Amino acid sequence: MTVIPVRARRLAVQWPPIRTLFPPVSDFSSAFLAASALLIAALMLLTPVYLLVRTLGAGEAALQILLKPTTLTALWQTILLAGSVTLASVIISVPIAWLTVCTDLPGRRFWAVAAALPLALPSYVTAYLLVTILGPRGLLQQTVLGPYWGVERLPSIYGFWGAFLALTLMSYPYVLLSARVSLQRMDPALLEAGRSLGLSPWRAFWRITLPQMRPAIIAGGLLVALYVVRDFGAVMMLRYNTFTRLIYIQYQSFFDRSLAAALALVLVVMTGVILYMELRARGKAGYSRRSIGAARQMAPVRLGKWRWPALLLVGSVVFVALILPGVGLIYWVVRGMALGQSLSLVWSSAQNSLLVSLAAAALAVAAALPVAILSVRRPSRMSHFVERLTYAGFALPGIVIALALVFFGATYARPLYQTLPMLLVAYVILFIPQAVGSTRSSLLQLPASLEEAGRSLGHSGAAVFRRITLPLLSPGVLAGGALVFLTCMKELPATLILSPIGFRTLSTAVWGNINEAFFAQAAAPALLLILLSSVPLALMTLREK
């Protein structure tokens, strides 16, 4: 019998993270997960390292630009906009998610798809449509309010309130999709137990349903906050000065990019603060299913006399966020066709967008799985660090990540410069948080006992993952993949810089036409973006059981 020294036993007890960080070589699944996570971490660190090197090279000039009053004002305006949009998105999304999953709302599957479709609109298109429709002399004033109500001029939509409206209407689906997945996987026995103890439906929602939705709401809200922090199109179109606008001006106005890198590094620090706040809000509560037996859906709540007010609520959000911009796009499409606009380039751009978006979604989901599994099933400082690190790319403007990859490609990987693989790498860095957040919230609701039962029956870790974990995670994985697909379809700065020569997507077609003031020509590819993006959302909804 082998005798283990007392000192060695004490060290093993005092330092358990060593085993977590460096799993046994024989445990192939653990080694594969750890290697995959470290590779993803190295990929995510590429841009921050680039920014740090360029900032240190700027010296005192970087400190001077960071302490300028205009920089501090833009920082405060960015924080204000991100917090306001996140709060408004949660307030809008939670009732819609509950109504479309847990009630007998008429046409709830249709409303679930329609309410998520605004996510397909690029921010600059949403902002432009709001200006042309709701502007002081927009279409609403010219066609309805002016002739019939005598309104000569509407209030200005520019500034904070215009940016707040545009970003809220296009980003609340981040919370909506995540909250719907959480409600679909929620154990109905918890709610039934609360009702049996005398809780009213309203009190049961606040004390049982809403706390169980907390991981999904936090994950969706985190994506909204990070998206607002990095957005450029809406704030530029609506003349609201945020940090991304300062970075863009610095990149465009000066040959030396070091000062712009210093400004972008502030966004990395801001991301760290947001992630720390999200980690504290996440807590250590358990959210997995506790009841015994096969999983089942909860019985739909009868709305009764509240059915039509609920329908009015959902319909109003869909009208303002989707139908109103859609009417504006159709108006410009009809006007463009009347002027003889050709649609041949639109179809080739659509094929290119589908190709890169589907490939990026698959890669992002594959990269998100090991990160989510390590974070939930094998928590440690290293796994939490890797998970937090994945969110860094989503907070940075696409132009910053694209230029970092240009520097890397031109210096160390010339064969990859201006190729589709380099563009896909940029998409994964930018949008992997969408896949990680959705996958992690679903994994939190999956009891670990199911996987342990599979291992106890003699199956390997890979077999348990393939036959048990992955099928049960499919709603969250599909939701994350759909989010990545939708966002890749409308990504602009990284696509403009990293695309191969002659590779034209729908987003670059829209931006090019708007930049040249060809608004009628920009409407057709923008409308096609919505139609193509509706396909994965519709399939997800139709597969609900």
C-alpha cells in the first residue's frame, strides 16, 4: 500500500484549484475543455494586448486625451445611455416573454417571432428610419399629422432620447430571447407548489417565476449594455456623443492610431466594470430542475379579461419596433423601383451574408460550449476568468477589433490577410458572448445529476455530452446561434475592413447607399435583411414543445 506523506495530503487540501486548472491527462474530456478554453482566451486577449501596446507607446499624450473634459463627458453619456436602454429592454421583454410562453395569448407564436425581429435591423438603419418617419418634417408629419391635424413640426428626435429610442427598439430582443428560453425550461412544479400554498398568480410570478428568470435576464441585459457601449451607427446618425464616436473621429482624423487605442482601452475597462456588476448580481442560487420524473410544460395561464390588454401591449411594441420601420422601408423600396432600381446586386450580397453569418454562428456556438461547461460544471477562478474574458470583444467597436486583426495579419499571418477566415475570426471575437450567455443560462437549469447518472452507467464524458447534455441544451444553443447569426448579418465596420476585395454583403450594401444618400437603393437590402433573419427565429418558435 502506497503511503502518502502528511505534507502532501495537506497541500492537496489547501490547493484544490491545482486539480481544476490542470486536469489529469487521462481525463480526455477535461483536457479538451481546458485546452479549448485557453485557446479562446488567447484569441480574446489579442485585441486588448494590441490596445495596451499602442497606448503605452503613446506615453503622456494618451493620459492627456483621457483627462480632457470632452472625453469625460462622452464617458458619462455612454454610461447613461447604456443603463437606460438596458433597464427599458428588461421592462419591455419580461412581460412579452411571459405572455408568449406561459399564457393563452392569441397567436403567441406569431408574436414571439415578430417581437424578436427588430434585432435584425442594423442600428444605423433603425436610426435613419426613425429620423425619416418621426423627424420634425418626417413622413408622419407630412402624410398624417400635417394634412389632417395641422401639425407643422414635430419635436426634434436628435440627441439622447432619439438614441435611447432607436437602441431600445433594436436591442430589447436580446433579453426577450434569453428570457423565453428560461421560461420554456422552468420547472412547473415550483409554481404549482407556490399556488398550493395560497399564493395568487401575481405574487407567484414575483416570488417564484421572476427569480427563476434572473440568470437569463442578467445575461440578456449584459448583452444589451455591451451592445450600447460599442454602438456607433445609431449615435452617429442621431448626433449623440458617446465614446465610440470619439474613437471613430480619432481613427479618421489622425494618422497615429495610438491615441484612438487609448480611448478604446477605456471601453475594455468599462466592460470589466459591467461584468463585475453582473457577476455580483448573478449570485450563487441554484436554478436547475428539482422535481422527479419527466420534464413537462406548465399549463398556460388563462388571461380572461386581460387577454385584449395583453394583446394591445404586445401589438404596440411590435408596431413601433417592426411595422413602423418596415413601412418606411417599403416606401423607399417602392420609390426606388419606380426610379428603375436594379435588384441584381442585392441577391449576390444576400448569398454572401448568409454564407459568412451561418459559418460564424456555427463557430461561435462551438467556441461557447467549452466556456459555458467549464463555468457551470467545473467552476474555478480560471473558468470564470475565461468566461468573463469572452465579453471583452463585444464591448469594443468592430473597427477596433478589425484593425487589431489587420495588424496581426499583416505582421504575422500574411496568407490570412483580407480572407474569409480572418473575417470569421473577427465575428467570433465580437459575438461569442451572445452564444456564451444563452448556453450558460440553459446549462444552469440542467441538473448535474443527469450527467452523473450517464457516467455511472459506464458512458464516457463525450457520450454523455452527445446523448444527454447537448439535446437538453439545444434551446439555449439554438438561441445563441440565432443571436450570432442575426448580429453577423448586420455587422458593418469589421466587414468593411476585413472582407476580401469584391466581397459585398447586405450590410455593406446598405451602408454604401446611405453614405451616398441613395436611400431608395439602401431600402431593398435592408428589407431583405429582415426577411432572411426571420427564418431562424421562425424555426426556433415552430419547434417549441
